[in-house]
Amino acid sequence: MKMLNKESLEKVKWLMVVASTIVMFLACARTSEQLKKPPEITPSEISTLPELKVPLDPDALAKTRELKQHLVMNGVPGKWFDEQLQEGTFQIYPTIDRYFKNSAEKQVDHDRKRDASWYFARLGVDAKIEKGKRFIEAHSDIFKKAEARHGIHQELVAAILGIETNFADHHERGKFYAFNSLVSQYIFTNRKKFAVDEITALYRFSRTTGRSPQYFTSSYAGAIGWGQFLPSSLLEFFIDANGVPRDTDPFSLEDTIFSVENYLYGHNLSGRNINDYDAKYKAVFAYNHSDVYVQAVLFIYDGLRGYFCHR
């Protein structure tokens, strides 16, 4: 048997060390991959529902179970969904589709049953201009800070708040709960994908802010707060005025003013093009996909702008 010399032995030892290192690296990589895998979803988590306090007919029950499946696949814990169904505030709105069919914007933009003059009269745009003057004056410090961020005029932000909640009137806080509205939309309308996406966003926003889903009262469409942000828009554009995400509150007027400004800026409006009609139109249209809505907002904006520019 041929004996290895010293130099050969050293080479063998070095090769064994390299081989061991490679084996350990591959083992760690496999472990890392296992850790990155999402947790397995058990069939019971998807298919079962808790005992509900609100009786549902078989069709509504089947659709609620189906909704849960979509949400779990979206990363929403089935347990969280079940907890919301068991809340004392939970209810469904079987006639929710009527609100969408009878909305003022739909009657003008799509059905052509009404015209812009009817819409303007219904909203009371002239009265909103007068109220908006006092509103801006009462909160001038907040508006100035928001306008200084990107140069978007305070009057445009105020005009949107005037249309959405009559300048944060507490009677406009919302008669629905966002969760209930969105579940009802899944069951009773053709807005199923919308409902899944928005409930997913509501879950995430609730976790981000530490606020219970029951805190978020809304419009029939699920729009929340003084700026009427949908949950997905809350996640993307709603900010805390002081830069503290945990303190973000859709029912904080200061946060709302900053966030409406942030939304418009996020849709390509700024001090550089604020005087361009098309740029303003597109940014406001992104806020609400209705031509007559945009016309009303810009009408109020012009009235407020004219007042404050000539003081």
C-alpha cells in the first residue's frame, strides 16, 4: 500500500474541510427555504365557519364560506375573519346593491337620468363654498402645512372634503361598518373581487394601526373616514400628519388633510402642474371615477380659490 506524503495529507484534509463546508451550506439553505414557505392552510381553517349570531340563508352562508376561502388564500387568518363574524356589530345588508344603483353619480354619469345641474343642486355646491371658506380659516395652520409639502392648493383638498363628508361633519361619520359592507357586497353584488381585496386591506390596515375593525365605520361602499378612503387607499396613501404610522387615524382631521394631499400627489399632481386643468381633473377623477363628481369638486375649488386669492 502506497503511503501519502505530508503534502498529500494536507491536501486531503483541506478537501475534506471544503466538502464539509459545502454540505453544511446546502443543509442551511434547505432549512432557510423551509422557513420561508408559508404556513400550510388546514382544510378546516378554510371551509368552516363559527356559529353565527346573525342567521344566514343557505346561499348567503355558502358565499360567506367561499369569501373566507379567498381571504385565507390572500393571507388573512381564518380566525380573524371568524372573530369579525361573531362581533355584536356584525350584520349583512341584503339590499346593498340598491345604494350603488341609485347613487347620484351613477344617475348622471351612466344612466343619464339626471344632469350636472341636478347633481350640483343636490350637493348644494354654493353652500359648500361658503362653508369651505370658514373651514379653511378655522384650520389654516394644518392646510398651510399640507400645501407646503408639494404645492397642492389647500382649496382643492378642502373641496374634496366638502363633497365627501361636508367638511368632516360628524353626521357624516358613516352609518355602516366597513367590514359588514364589504361582506355584503361579496354576497349580494357582483363586486366580489373588490370585496376580497378591500377586506384584505382592511385587515392589514387594522393591524398596522392597532385599531379594531369595528372602529372603521363607513359609507355603504366601505369608504372610511373624513376623506372617504377605501381600505386599499388607506394602506397606500393615508398618512399620519406627524409621521407616526401607529397613530394614523382616518377620523383625524389633520391626518385626513395630509392624506388627501398625499393621494393627489400620488396621482401626479403637484405645485408644478397645479394650474393645469387636465392634471387637476385626472387627479380628482382618480379619487372618484365620476365626471360629474370632478366637475363639482373643481367648481367648489374655483370658488374657494377665488376668495382666498383676492383677500
